[in-house]
Amino acid sequence: MTDVVDVAKVEQLAGKVVGDVAGAMALFMAYLGDQAGVFDTLDRAGRVTAGELAGKTGLNAKYLHQWLGSVSAAGYVTFHPEDETFSLTPEQALVFGREGQPACMQGFVQILVAQYAGQEAAVETFKSGKGRPWSDHLPCCFCGTDRFFRPGYMVNLVDNWIPALSGVEGKLKAGAKVADIGCGHGSSTILMAQAYPASTIFGFDFHEPSIEAARSKAAEAGVTNVRFEIARAQDYPGDGFDFACIFDALHDMGDPVGAARHIRETLKHDGTFMLVEPMAGDTMADNMNPIGQIFYAASTTICTPASLAQEVGLGLGAQAGQKRLTEVLNEAGFTKVRRASETPTNMVLEVTG
């Protein structure tokens, strides 16, 4: 039986693919501009010609001409056809520059570029069904991950998420012992150390280069109430913690049940575990949206392979949802799970009992 093809639907889908290709190229151009400092220079310069921008950046004017054409067509830079000049609106500057602002998307872009750069390993992993260790990714994947999540933590962690937990903020202000598990480059650890100087914050991560980066960043920030150690989530050292937290990392772990069980065992009897995970519904149908699309893709090449490369290899995936996460936490021995807060990209669970 011959399939009946709807030509209009083919054209519609092909048109979408063209738009997606344009978007992919635009993000690559955004990455080039970020790494070469063009957005920041354009932000400071105001309205300039391509030649003037070349003079300010020291870049090849011919390359800049082509680059500006692409990012202007994408809407990332504003083109003024009356005099062929270029500028950034305040909104464009926030999204593509001004490092540390919550709206800056360059960390997200950097993660994507790292996946394309490592495409051979990604294809082999996908075809083989085997795991791929977190350490196997390119360094810009780690930097991009920290760069993307850090602004959100800066805006929400101290001002919204911790205050939404029962009694935790008071303990931290008075002086508490805190475990930040899977801390990566230590952005969340350092933020808590700065906000709660009476507390001691321990950052644990099994990735040695990330711990080295975290120690360097803590030294640059001048915080002294942090300790960073190379350790796995399921057997990090110490006990008697008042507060434990995992930021966007439980689903990457091979044995999330074991990790949560160890957290429960190392918390004080009245301690609290804050779990921050990507925003997701409980079914795939709930996640048929752009955020779900992005997180499923990242989970295909980063999160699930990282989990499968470790013992147990549960492979929760970045879109596990609160129901599945609660099952994991209950299996680990926790009895109470409450959604304390949320953002468009994250859910924050208060875990006790």
C-alpha cells in the first residue's frame, strides 16, 4: 500500500527545518561573537559600522561583515539600513552579553556547541547503548553548564529557594553545616558561603577538574567558609549536616537512590535536603514544549550517558518529573517531599523525614 503524502504538510515541515537550521547557525554565530568579545564591544560602542567595529575589536572586517549579516537577520543584533550601522538594544545586550545577568543565554549556547564538537563520541554512544562518563565531554561543556545555571542560582537561591524551605534560612544564618553534592564549579556553594558567613559549606563532586575550578573561584571570591572535596554522592565524607542540596545533578547520577540514602544518613535528624531538578511534568505528554525538547536533547547526549557510565546506571533523565523523583527519594528512606518553589526551568523540592 502506497503512503499518501500531503504536500502541504511536507512543505510545512521542511519550512520548520529551515527555521531550525537558521536557529542552529544563529547560535553558532552567537558563540563566535561571545568568544571573540564582539557583543560586549558592540554594547559599549553604541551604533557603529562594520569597519568601526573591526577597529574596536581588532577583528577582520570581512569576517565581521558576514557575521553581522547573520546575527542581524537572526534578530540578535539590530541593523540600521539607512546608514548600514549596527547596534544592540538593551534587551539584546542582556541576552547575548553582560555576563552574570539572569537573562544571558551564552552558557546555554556553549553547552550546545560542546555537543556538536563532540558529535563523534555522541553518535557512538547513542549507537552502542553504552554509557559516556561526564569527564569525557569537552571542557566547554562544564564551563557552559556552570555559566548557564549560575545566574539563576544568583537570583533565586538565597532570595527565593532557601526562604521557601521550613526553618532552613534561620539555621544557615545562625551557623549550619551544609553539604552541596555534585557542586561542579562551585557557584552554588560559593553563593551560600557568601550569604551565610556563619555556616560552613562543603562542596563535593566526583569530577576532579571541576573541584579544582571551584577551589580557584572560591579563592578569587575571598570566601573562607567553604571546603571542596573530590567525592561521590553515595559516599562523600562527614555527617551531622543541617542542610544538604543537589542542583540539577541527581538525574545524572548512576545510583540516585544510593546518593539520596547517603544524604539521609549524613543529615541530622531534623535536617533538610533541597533537591533542585529541571522543570518537567510527570509524563512525556506533559513535556511536549520547548523546555522539554531542550532537556530531552541534553539528556540524550549528556545526562543519561553519564548515568549509564556509573554503577547501577538508573538513567533517570533530565525530565524525570516530581512523581518519579519522589519514588527515588522514598526508596532512599525519605518520607516527605514537597515542591517548595519553581522557575520556568527548575523545580525545587523540600525533602525531609
